Amino acid sequence: MADRTQQLIEEAIAWVDHDLDEVTRQQTQDLIELARAENTDALAELEAAFSGRLAFGTAGLRGPIGAGPSRMNRVVVSQTSAGFAAYLHDRAARGETSKSPSIVIGYDGRVNSEVFAHDVAEIMAGAGIRVTLLPEAGPTPLTAFAVRYLGASAGVMITASHNPPQDNGYKVYLGDADGGSQIVPPADGEIAAHINRAAKIPVADLPRSRIYTVEGPALLEAYVSETVNALCSGFPQHNGMTVGSHTPLAISYTAMHGVGSAIAQRVFAATGLPAVTPVPEQDEPDGAFPTVSFPNPEEPGALDLAFRTAREINAELVVAHDPDADRLAIALPHSESADGYRRLTGNELGLLLGWRAAERERVRAALAGRAPAGTLACTIVSSPALRAVAEDYGLDYAETLSGFKWVSRVPGLIFGFEEALGYLTHPEIVRDKDGISASADAIAMARECAAAGRTIWDLLDDASMRFGHFASGQVTLRLASMTAATALSERVRQQPPPILRG
């Protein structure tokens, strides 16, 4: 047996001795036996799972569920939480928190999300952090809201967003001066260093406690109430009535087997928006994602059932959330599409929602007797059309690095988006993309168009005439690992292509 094979087997045996999960422990034992028999697939899996550690960065952690330090599992989650707790104590010691460290923890409906969330809560509580655990699976925007609403030092959301079914993740927010935004450098490096130190301690020796608070219904009520108030105050009015309030609209809706449906429909109802018709097979959380291989509204085929439901009800609008409801896609009837509907690109919807936010600010400013103020922002990989909107309305404009961790930190932000279907329409409520509030604004926008005998396609034509013509396309490459993505990025930086062809 080769030295490397023997080393991998020894590392796997050591892992089994500390694994907290019966399923991954048995999986590792099975791999060990197959590896001893020199099974090439087992050796490859051991190499992938035990060569290095799942990297912690500004997006936290994200990867396949399984055994080993390169996978998402209870050991890695516990070690990560111990390291993050140490960082929060350091942050408090430097005077960067307003009170003793505290954290709020949420989780979505993916496999093991609830289990991981309880591990985070127990490790954090055992480390002396004041812990609030959300009572049930919910959308990422609710956890982001909770960090600010509860005045917590930090937040953790267990989710892999729109990743494939086998994945899960660990998303981190910071409160206080960070305002409930995701982490940015140098915090990620500092947290990673603490995690590496925590990983040297046997996981069974990490202190745990079940003395923590499980949040009641007040948090959800507050999110719905504040979101509804922000939405309703921004809906255009005519003669004291919300524009389009009596106009019917048929809407097909999919939660993509995620956690957005119940809360989204509460928000829609409370704002007086039309009821949606959910895709029945996709309306309840299911971490197996049985009807989609890749639960991302951008992926080909992901909206097939939403289009089917739309055809059944002759829908004028299709609304889709990703599984943790932080992203939004909409589609409209389109005669040239084989499905009868075409999804707007992230740039198209970003332009329209940004225009809507600018108009909302114009109305507010006029009522207050002042000039419009604030910033429209998008990432550098998104369409610059938003710049033209900002110039037209006398607003500031900012382009950030990719990721909402940067967009949410723009000073004076009144709207932000990224072309990958992420929209922040009400930054006074949540400092991260929020597919729920964005979908309510999109439905209201479609209803206003319908009330005038028009469609959102007409609105896009209006935008082109007013702000200029912008075109964009997307090229998607699916890579096997973050290492492969990093290598490709470095190669493109060192040897940029001389020409790009559509």
C-alpha cells in the first residue's frame, strides 16, 4: 500500500474517532475498508475529503455534505463556531461591540441545516456567547434582519442558497459598526485563523451548552410588519389610492423547494397584492430538491414547473425564489419562447427595480421639500445601466466588487443589485439581498403596468428610450471546486483573452 494511501486511511480513522454524526462516521468507515482494498473511487474520495480544510472566506463556508475537513459536517461546523466565538470575544475586547458578544442563528430547509444550527448554538453558548436561535427553518433575509433587529454582535445562517442539493453552508454577518452586513476582509482572515486554532482541539473537548434562547414569533412579525410598511409607503398613489390596487393579476409562484413561500405570501397579502398560485410540487421545503437538479432560477429547466403552472392559469407574471429566498427571478409571457414565458435577466430586473427606487426617492424628496439624495449601487459584473438612472435622478452611483457584502456597505444606499438575481430594495430593513421584498415590488410594478393596459416589456422599452440602450449576456462555467475557480481566475488575470465573442 502506497504511503499516501496509508496516510489518508490513518487520517480517516482519526476522524471516525471524533465524528459526531453516525451517518458520516459510517460513510468514512466504509471508505476506509474500500481504500484498503485499493478501490480507486474510495481513494479519490478520501483524497478530496481529507486533503486540506474547507476554506473559510467572506462567504463563510460552502461545500458538499460529508465526512472530512474538506466537507460540511458537524465536526467542521463545531470547529468553525468555536473559532468564530473566539473572534467575537476578541472583537468585544477591542471595544468593537456595544455590549457582551451575542449571536443570532438561522437555518434553511436543506439536509442537516437544523442539526448544524443547533451545533452552532451549543458551541457558541458553551463559549460564553449570548445565543438566539430562530425557532424553525426560514429564509436568509429573516436572519439578516434579525441581526439588526435584535442588536446582535453577529449572525450565522446555515444555508447553501441555490447550490446543488448535496451542499450546505455557513454564512456570517456582523452587527455593530458593520450594520448587519456580511463579513469582508480582514475579518474573514482573522476568523479563519481562530478556526484553525480551534481545529487542533478534539471536537469532543469543545465546551457546549444548551442554555440559549429560542426566539418566539415576535421576530417574524417584526420582519413582516417592517417590510410591509416600507413597501406600502413606496407604492405610487393616485387620488389617495394605491395605483392598480383593484387590478387583478394572475401570478405563478415557486419557492423552489425552499423556505420562502409562507413568509412571502404573508407579505403579499398584507400589502394588498394579488394572491399567487404556487407550484404545488415545489411549495414546501425539501432538501432533496426532487424536481430540480440545480435549484437556481437561472439554470435551464429550473422554472419548467413554474411555467407549466403559469400556462394552466394563463399567468401574466411568474415569480420564483431560490431555496433560501434571497434571490428573485420573474418571467413574463413571451410569444417567441417555446415555454410561452421568458425570464428577465438579472440586469433587466435590476434596472427596473433601480428605476423604481429612484422614483420612490424623487417622490419622498418632493414631499419633504428637498432634493433627491442617496446612492444606487451594483457590482462590477452587473450592467452599468443603473448609472444612467442615477444621473437622470440626480442620485449618486457606486460600483462595488462582486458580492452583496460590498453592495450593502455603500454609504447612503437606497437600492443595490447584482446580475445574479440579487436585489436590495429596502436597505433600511435588511442589509443583504432580499428576494421577498424585491418580489413584492416586482408584483406591484407588474400590477401598475396592467392597470395602465401595459406590460413590463413596455416598461423595459420605456427605460431604453429614457436611459439609453444596454445589452448584456451571461456565460456560466460550472467548476468542480473553489480551487479550480481560483486557478481559472488567476489564469484569466495573467493571460486575459484578447477578444470576447458572443
